[in-house]
Amino acid sequence: NIISPQEIIEKYGRDYLRYYFAKISKGEDFSFDEKEMQEIQKLLRVLTNTNNFVNQVQKKKSTLKPEDKWIISKYNSLILETTEHYNNYRVYDAVRCLEDFIMKDVSRTYIQMIRDRSDETYDVLNEIRLGILKLFAPIMPFITDKIWQELLDKKVVKEESVHLSLWPKVNSKKIDKKLEAEMGKALRIIEAGLATRDKVQIGLKWPLAKASVYGIKSIEKELQEIVKIQLNV
């Protein structure tokens, strides 16, 4: 069946259509995929839930832990890569970077790691939250500005619109590729450990006496502690 852009707008909204074109189109003809639109809905739920999560966090002072330094590094890498893609008119690559960051790095990984100490991470979370809105704004101008207006009412931001705010700046000193690689090892171990727990039907609430890891020669001690916590060892 042929579906017109107007029908998509009426069913989903203007930003959905813009995002769909940005993600799918590389200048060639393509067919409309309803499943892809559902994936966009999932992304927007994660974006909204992340914003709501940060709104609930109480601001407390703390020192940065390895997981904080890792997400800050990933965030600055994201700004660098996304800006380059936008400047070279590769919007589809910018979308891919943004999706991976918000879905995997922020929602599935970082927020899961810091739930017990979330009040200590407000500054980190807020900086990332505002930066993501700015980076998504060229693709989803209405939804991002709606969230921005809510933050303006809460006096979290000063600019009257996300489109009147400055583009995020990269802090190259905070990019740590070694830490990103080491955390990548830790995340693979956590993923394998959780899969093994599921396989043998041992729930995460039950602590393990030990966990043996094969295939990875070494990992930083601080990240070993993250693995232990996440796998309840």
C-alpha cells in the first residue's frame, strides 16, 4: 500500500517523519517500513524516560567514578562524531551515533550502573541530557524544543528555545579512548555473565561466590569492581 507523508504526519507526528527520512534516506528511493517507525517510537520513549529520570535526581556533590568518566568520554566523542557527520551532510550517520549513545550507553548501561548513587551524578546526567537535546534538535525540532520548554519552566535552562542555545563543545581532554576500550571489555563480561545466569536460571538477586572469565586476559581493577556489582559476585 502507498502511504503519503501527510498520512504519516497525522498518525505519528512531524518529527517522526523527519527522523524517519533522516535515518533511512541516503538520497535514493526507499519503501516505507512500519517496523522502523515503531523503533523510532521506542527511541523517543527512551529519550523521554531519560529526561524524566534526570528530573527526579537530587543534586549532591561527589567525586567522579570510572563509570562517570567513561560516559563523559563517550559523550564528548559523540559530540565530535555527530558534528562531523552533520557538517558533511551525513545525517543518517549522525542518527546512528545518537541512537547508539542514548539507547545503549546511557539507558541500558550508565543509568543501570548508577541507580544506587544517582543523586551523586546529577551534573553528569544533566550535561548529557541537555547535549543530547541539542544534537537531536536538527532532526527532531519540535519534540526536543517541547522538552526544552519544560526545562525552561523548571529553570534548568535559560535559553528560550533549544534552537537558540549554543551547539555543544567538545572537551578533548575528557576523551579517554583507553578507558572506553577497557569499559568495552567490562561490558562484554557483564553481558556474558547475565546470559549465563539466564541460561542456568540463577536470578540476579542471588549472589555468586565467584565468576570465571575466559577470553579476556586482563581488566582494570576499578572496572573489575563494576563487573562484580553488576553480576552480583
